[in-house]
Amino acid sequence: MHILLTNDDGIHAPGIVALHQAITQDPPLAGSEGGVFTVAPLTAQSATGHGLTFHVPLIVHSVEVTRDMHGIAVDGRPADCVKLALTCLWPDRFGEGARPDLVISGMNAGANCGINVIYSGTVAAALEAAFLGVPAIAVSLMLGTGEPDFACGAAHARRAIEAILAHGPLEPHTCLSINIPPCEKDNPARHEPMPLKVCPMNTHGIVDGYERRESPGGEVYYWSNRSGLEFRQTDAGSDVSELFAGAITLTPLKYDLTRHDQLHLWQGELEG
């Protein structure tokens, strides 16, 4: 198995380093002896959603992140990384027509549950891969109040991915989103097994808040002062509910935003 690894926190972020180590340690994840090729943003791109770069060049840099982790940093957004990797960088390295068997995006520093999947660059990278025909898994680690143990979170993520792949290869346009509960260094229970729950995303809005400030020059500006994990409502059995209860959540996602249930209604109204 050949894996393309990406993220939205940047190629030097501790989450992607921990996840790379977890999936390449002996034995490699799901027979991934074919290797892991890392293509990730040069800088942090959190909450950039599915943005793309068109009017400036995508500059790339070969980087050595750790002794065991090398990759290509793209001065762009997460979806740019996947597009560029599948179109140019992967074929350049592995041969014309070659594609990865799986794209893994993460491990994000912060949960991407509920409506946050719309804003998430981590999820956008996975959705872009799925759209282009390569199955993808987004991985996010919920942060608590203590210091996160990314290696522990990545170990939980690997076990979840192994459980998924144990049922066979994923279909080409599959996109799965995994969220890991907080793994904090001061919590000795962080290594204990966590239940895996398959659940829908919570579709209620985030509670927004902004602090009004004034610059030394007298210009008014606003600073977001909410966590992004406060929701107007939480449905029982949703990813938010299960994640906050301490379960690893798995949510299948799709990129088709069509309201298929309303097509006939509008066709009848407008087409006669």
C-alpha cells in the first residue's frame, strides 16, 4: 500500500509527525511497505476550508522534518497539496499514471466534529482526494486543557484505521473523518482502549463570539473568543455527543452537496 500523508497544520506540526511515525513504525500500517509520501502545507492553514490557489504560484520545498520523515512543503492550502500531489508530485516520483492507494490527512491539533467539517482544511484535503478518486481518511485530535500527547493520539488513530482497513480496501471516492478524544500527558488513562463509534455529524451551528477591540491608530477590529466546539445544540448519537463522551468517532462524508430530495420539487416548479 502506498499512502499520501497531508494535513492543514503545516508539515512541521507535531500532529503530522506523530501520525507519520505511527503509520510507518514496524510493522507498517496495513502493509504500507510501499511507503508514505508526505506533501503538506508549508505553514499552518487551519480553518481555510476548501480554498484553492489560482493567482500566485505554488512554490514547493523538499524538507527533512525528522530523521525518518521527509516530504514536500507546498506554499499553499491543504486542497492545493492534494491536487498538486495527485497531478504532478506523485507521478513524478512513482511514475506516470501512478496514484496512492490511500490519502491520510492529519493528525489535526483540534477536533473536526459537527459543522466544523465545513471549515476544516484537514477534512478539505481528504474530500479533495475522494473527489479525485482516491479514498481518504481525515484524522483529528480533540484538545483538552492539558498538554496533548500527539504520539498517544496517533496510536489510537492507527488502531482505528487498522480496524477500517481490516474489512478490505476502501472504495475510490470514500471519505472518512476520524476524531480522537483528548490524550493529555497528565492523564495516565490516555493509553487505555477507546470505543469506536460510527455516527453522523452534528449539524447545529457553532456559538460564535467576538471581542471588540481598537488598534493604537483608532481602527476597530474584532477577535474571535470562542473555542469552536460550543454548539447551539448537540444531537444524541452525533459525532459531537460521542466524542465528548470519550469515544473515537468515525463519520463517512460526501462531497455532493445536492439536495436530491428537492430536485423534483424545483423541477416541477420551474420546468413545468
